[in-house]
Amino acid sequence: MHATSSALDCLVGHGSGLGRREETATKPKVTHAAVDAAICKGVDFLVSHQNGDGSWGGPTRTKGINIYAPVPGAHDAFRAGTTGLALSGLLDVADLRPDVTASIEKAKAWTASELPKLRRTDPATTYNVWGHAYGLCSLVRLYQHEKYPEKRAEWARLAQEQVNLANRYEDVNGGWGYLDLDGLTTQKPSGMPTSFTTATVLLAMAEARDVMGVKLDDNLVKHSLMSINLQRTPDFSYVYAFQHRMHPRIDINRPAGSLSRSQSCNACLRVFGEKAVTDEVLATWADRFLNREGFLDMARKRPVPHDSFFKIAGYFYYYGIYYFTVAANLLPEKTHAAYAEKLAAILIDRQELDGSWWDYPLYDYHQAYGTGYALMALAWCRKFLPAE
């Protein structure tokens, strides 16, 4: 997005995302103009739906069946993670309109003030790890966009603090989870580390390390990578959680159930030097994701988690979309354009009439987090689309 973007650009119509794509014999190529228009509408949604304090989301818009969320800590975590994703999306697309800049400034103030306060809700609920991970993602981008050295140093300090906080909640089995339901009360969680949560945290840490020089605990990283590898199957599917490693062929752990997890887990292992994750593995799973995206789409917007084929939950949809770009970016650049065009076509088709993207009704967080993921993914796609 450029400073010359106008509101008129946002009036270009796109599919609402309420139904499946209509298959045609010949699909038009995705253009930079179409991507820019989709980005503009998504940015406008985030700007117009930002909370007064600079954050996004809240504990409203409940439904009959809600995600377990003990107050207030669970919602502090949801808001932190959602705000991190929304802010990251705005920073990635580089929309220079004044109202967008003002929105980013409010989000920066909220991040600096509130993110350091994030802690575990209770011994059973560690949703805070999502806030630490996506808070780190936004801090990396704030550091990259910051002009003044003293402010860059402050963003790096806050990032180191988030890494240290996340370290507290690494599971005794290695890695991170979001629930600890075994009934034990331990200083470190002793419950259910999940492959994808672990990958999410480690990827955020790696980005902070590489961009800002944040220090990681090498032993903790090694322990967490071991946990992911123990959850990896020979075909580079990843079981849902550590306890699932003894049941690798139940529905949720099969390749279709792992479509999103394989993107983040393969990317994580590759970033940390796992030689088993070759270009062939990454390309196989990138192609599989695009070819079988329909399995994820069938779960999209279902109000009950894991209530679809292969026990896929709706909230894996835009998570998988974003980590597809992280994994694909590790492949040779000559492959990026084809992936970018296909992914951008999906995202344009899935955009709602109000400009948002969402996949699971999570209180009032889903539209902001989904839009954040989608904007980051579209920013990646836009870089590699062929010139018009």
C-alpha cells in the first residue's frame, strides 16, 4: 500500500468469503491492483474496529458454546495475541494514510504499556503464550519501522522481556501448550504441549533473535525442538499434542488434519537447522496445502472446535494461511511467485464484505486476528506477484 492510496481503491468488490469458491475453467490472474484493494479494505476494517485504548478485541459477542476463558487472564491473553497480529498486519502492508499511522501509534502505546503485564491465567490455562508469541512478532516489526535508536533499543528490551516470560511457561515435556488439565499444580506447566504452539513461539523467538539480537536460552530451545520432533511422523505430519504421539493415525493427526501444523512446524525446524526438513519437504507440504485447502475451509466458521473432517477446528484456517507464507519463504525465491498468486486468489475470495477475514467466532477477537494474519500473508504475496 502506498501513500497515494485512496478510499476509492477500497470500493473494488471482492467475494464475501461466506461460501466456497465457484470453480471455473479459467480463473483470472491475480493483479497487484486486486491485492492492494483487498489490503486497503482489510486495513480500513482494523482502523475502524480498534478499541479506544489502542488494542483490538474483547470478551463480548458470546455464543451458546464459548472457548473456555477464565476471567480476566484469558481475555488479557486473547487481547494481547489479537493486538499483536493486527498491529503486525498493519505494519507489514505499509499503508501510509494518516488514519492508519494514528492507529499504529495507539497500538504502539498499548503494546508498550500492557504487553509486559501479561501472565498465566491460572495453573491450568496458559493462553498467555499466544500473547507472548504474537507480541514478539509486533515488537520485531516496530523495531524494523523505528527511526530513532533509543526507541529501537526499547523495543528490543521489551522483546527480551517477552522471551524471558515465555521461557517461564515452557512445559516439562518441552515446548508450549495452552491448557494444562492434568490436575497437577507445578511451577512449569506439566500438561499438554502442542506441536504448533511450540512452533509458533519458537518462530517468534527466532525472528526476534535475528532482527534485534534478543538472547535465547539454548537449552530450552533444544528441549522444545526435541518435543516437536517427537510429535513429527515420517510423512512430516505433526500430531496435535505431545500425548498424541502414541496415536499418530487418528483423524486429527493424519496429513489432512496436519495441513496447518505442518506449515508452522516444518518452518520452525528448518529455521533452527533441522536437516530433515528439506526443500522437497517444504514444497510437498506447500503444494498439499493449496491442493487440500478445502479440508480447512470446511471447518471455517463452524462454532464448535474440531467439529469437521479430520477434527480440524476453524481457527486453524488463517493460522495455516500465514504460516504457509513463512514456510514457502524458505524455498528458493524462483518458486515464490506461483505460490503467491495462488494464495492471494484464496485470500481475496475469502474476504468479507466489511473488509475483514475470520474463521472461528471467538468472542470479539476473531475478525481482528483473522485480518491480521491475512494482511501479513497478502503483504508477502504482493512482493512476488509478477509485474503487470
